[in-house]
Amino acid sequence: MDDISVSKDEFCGSDSKSFTTCHPGYMYFFMITYLHCLNKQIEEKLESTVGSNWRANNIWYAVSMDKKLLDTVFGTIKKLEKSFFASRILGKDGELGKAKFCIRGEEILPAIQHKYQHLDFRLKSYFVVARISSKHIQLSLHQVVKLASPGEDPASIIIQDEMIHIDNVHDTLCKSIMKSIQVNCPVDYCTTHKNEEATQYDFQSFKIYSNIYQNLKPCVVELVSSYTYN
């Protein structure tokens, strides 16, 4: 595998013809090769950080993966674990290291209950978590599978995971807020501005709209950036 990862075979040159395949054997080989290369980078990082004697320490890996990626590429946590053994990231009897595998986001329930103690999460109840990024919004449907008990946290599993791609999430949120203000929220001006000409603060005015929009966007960006989960 080491020889393959550094190979400079002419087949990889610019003149060679590329091809697409869905053959499970090729896909599995690519996946194992990718994990092997990832492991080499991890080893180099450990050596530069801990020193050449890092192998004498107990190594644990925490592997968190999006549900959609797990379902489409690996299938199950068990198959993902087997891939880590096949690529030699993990070894039998813990000779290379051990790992804890989980689906990204499924650990969120204890944090939600801690912050919103008034919410009643019953067994087999559902809730949705939205992760907002600059280019997409990821929605995860959770089901509660374990309630909190003395010494143990509650737990949920992700039933469905969807990604909504948006060119610019912040711009889209600002436009939605402005539209909602214009349609549903009559503005109650303060005493100072009530004495001014109404047109100067008219939300239908393009100039006023632009000024408010420019001030609103930094607030939206700051608000979204301060929360990993919403």
C-alpha cells in the first residue's frame, strides 16, 4: 500500500484516459487506499507533536461521521470499523489503537436538555436539529431512544439527514427577515423618528431598505456563527 500511494506510474499521466466505475471492488479499494493515506498523515502529525516514541502510548481515535456519508459510502458503523482494520489504522487486540465510532450530531440531546430544561423529550419523541453554514443548511431528524437517568445522559439517533444547498445562507436569511418585517411587522417608531418625515423611514424605499440591509447582515452573520446548532 505504501508503494501504491507514492507511485508515479505513467498510467496516472495527463495523456491517460479516465473512466468511471461503480464496481464495488474498485470502490472498496479506493476507500481503503484513502484511509491508509489518512493514517499516514495522522502518524506524521503524531510523530511531529509527540515524538518518535508515540507508538508506545495508548492511542484512541474518535470518529464522527455524517449519517448521509455513512449510509451512502460505508453502510453501517460495523462496516466502517472493519474498513479501519483493513487499512491498518486499527489492529487486533488494540495493537495499533482503538476507536469510538458515532454519527455526528447524535450527541446533541444532553446539551439541548441542559440549555432548554422546559422541553419535554419523551421516549420515541422526535426533534429536528438545523446546522447552518454559509453555503448550506443541514437538517437532521432525531428520535429519542434513551431518557436521562442517574449517572447516564439521554440519547437520540438520527432517523433522516438532509442537506439544503443555498448560494449564500446569510443573504437569504436577511432577505427573509426583511420581507417578514415589511409584510407582517408594522414599525412602531420612537418619539424622535415619529416627528420626522415618514418617507425618510419608509421600508418600501429602496434607499432605506439598502441601509437597513447593510446593518442587518453583520448581525445575522454574528448570530449564526455563535451557534453550532440552532
